[in-house]
Amino acid sequence: SKWTKILTCEVVKPSGLPLGQENNADAAAGAAGFTFDFDEDTPPYRYLRIKCLQNWIGSYFIVIQNMNVWGTN
């Protein structure tokens, strides 16, 4: 209840196939990764919470292999 939503992100499957189906373009896009940028005027925060509402197979889990966050002190 005390979290502040600072960004909403959506990744669209390149193939447009239904949930649970994918092709090589989808696999390549997933392997390449995704970038999300915060607005420059976003105030500083100590913690980030990431919530996945739905993935490409219709579930809710995500795998983060690398995450870089830049900011100011």
C-alpha cells in the first residue's frame, strides 16, 4: 500500500502469436532483452519492485539475468 507506481512497461511479442506459442523471432527478442527508461524527473527511490502481470506463456513469472539501474545519490 505504500509503493509508488513510477513506470508501466509492456513488451509485445514480435510474432503476434497467442499466449503459449512462439517462433524464432519471439525467442530472439527475448534473448536480446528489453530496455525501459524512467522519466528524467522521476524522484529518487531506495527500492524498486517489479511486478509481472502476464508473460508470453500466460503465466506471471519473469527471469532477470541482468539489470542495470543508474541514478544520482
